[in-house]
Amino acid sequence: MTLTQSTELSTEPSLVDLLDRLLGKGVVISGDVVISLADVDLVRIQLSAVIQSIRSSS
Amino acid sequence: MTDTGTYVYAVGRNIPADRLAGVEGMSDTPVRTIAHRDLIAVVSTVDLAEFGEAALRENLEDIHWLETTARRHHAVVRRVNESTTAIAPFRLVTIYRSDDAARDRMEELYDELAVVLDRVDGRGEWSVKVYQRAPDGPGPKATTSAGGAGAGVAYLERRRAELREREAAVAHQELLSDELFWDLVPGAAATRRLVTQDQRLSGRSEPMTLNAAFLVDQGRTTEFLRLVDDARSKYTSLAIEVDGPWPPYSFAVLDQT
């Protein structure tokens, strides 16, 4: 068997895979995103609506 | 004059400015760098009418805005990653009031950033996702017994047994996935387990049993992929998806909340 043909990320990752990493703690159903704004302000934003749309668009 | 902020994509060391020429960030604004001690932040200016606190609340709930923003963030991080060996990607939409505020933050986080950059230097992130393979063909057919007095009871018992078996099978696959994870650990400098993606998000019919990230030395990539191949032969009931190298997103976490 030949060595794994790994996708060299030449193809665009899926949005879910991307958010898995960009949001820092994985995409969790109805989790929160922590946004660091200004100096130390932390705004918590509900991700549930986003997840809803991912679900309904797939 | 519009109110603007400084969007930070990543902080790294030894990022040659000319490698970022022509790279555009959010809203097609060119990226630039902010230097502080031996660190370089890759940033761009954003309009707070779109990236301010109130606007973000709304925009983050807009899937198209979120996707455009995430892809642009990733595109910039990828370019930075190609230009140097040590970068710490920042979380999506990390925005400071000004360049000075970003620089203050770099000073404040200096020690942590140094640790992170040492950790990821010369290494790439590999994603390994494992799915429970769908059994070949439909499962054993439930024999349809001829009707009669005991048929209803027999049916219920058969159903219960089937459910028990299915639950046991899932638990078994999870155990195997855990073993698989540990088989790959020797190939990596660090590992992280992410939350498995819900089937509704992954869009797969098979459940995901492992979602892991491995930080692998560039010089040991072949060795790591060989371990993955060994696992493919060993765990035939599991489907393994590997991709990378990603910028080290999962290993540049500065959690202070």
C-alpha cells in the first residue's frame, strides 16, 4: 500500500472544520464564541443561531 | 472620519514583510505588520461599523458573513504560515482599538506568546477525524416469523436485543477510536482532542468517534502519516480522514477566560 495521500489542504476546508479551529475550542452545538474586543472586553455571543443556519443549509 | 480598529490575524517571529506584499485582509484591506520586541503581528485596519462590538453581535449570526470572514482570516493566516516557521494564529475577530492597544497586548502576552511560538516552531497541525464505518450492506435481516400468539412478544425481544447490540457496538467503536488516538501519539510533539462534530454539522451518515489535532515536526511528517496508515490497516471498522498541514490553530491557544 502506498503512503497516505494526504490532502495538502489545496482544497478549501469545510466551514465546520474551519470554525472548529478558528473559534479555538471546537464547534459545539449551542456553545458560545468569546470575542476579544478593545483591550480586555470579552463579549460572549451565542453561536446557536449560526449553528442553526449551518444545519439548515446542509 | 470613520471609527476603525486593528484586526490581528497572527503573531509570529521572523516574518519578512515582503512576503506579505499584496495580501489582503478583511474588506480587501491590505495587511501590514506591527513589530514589538522580537514579535511581529500581522494586522489590518477594519471599520468598526462592521467589526465593532454591536455589529459583530449581528454579523456573527449571519452565516454568509461568518463564512466570508473565516475564509479570509484563514487565507491570511495561511500566507503568514508559509512565510515563517513560527506563528500563533489568533482567534477569529480579535480586534483592538488601535495599533498601540494591539502592541500593549503583545507586551502583556509576551511570555505566553514566546512559549507558544517555541512550541509550534517548525511544526504543522494535522487533523485526524475518525468515523464509524457503515456496515457493509443492510444488517442481518430480522427473520419475519409467521404470525401467532407469541409473535408480538418475540418481536419486542428481538428489537430490544438489536438496540442493546447497537449500543454495545457504538461503545466498542469509541473504545477503538481511543486506542487509535494513542497509537498516533508517538508521532506527534503535542496533541489535542477537539469535540467530535455532530452528524448534523459533519453532514455524514456515520457518527464521528474522534476529532483530534496532532502537532507534528515537519521532519517527521512521513513517520506520522505511516502511523496513520498502520492504523488504517489495524482498525478496519473505522474510517480515518487525515488532512494537513494546517497552521497550528489548535496549539496556539491562549486561554485566559
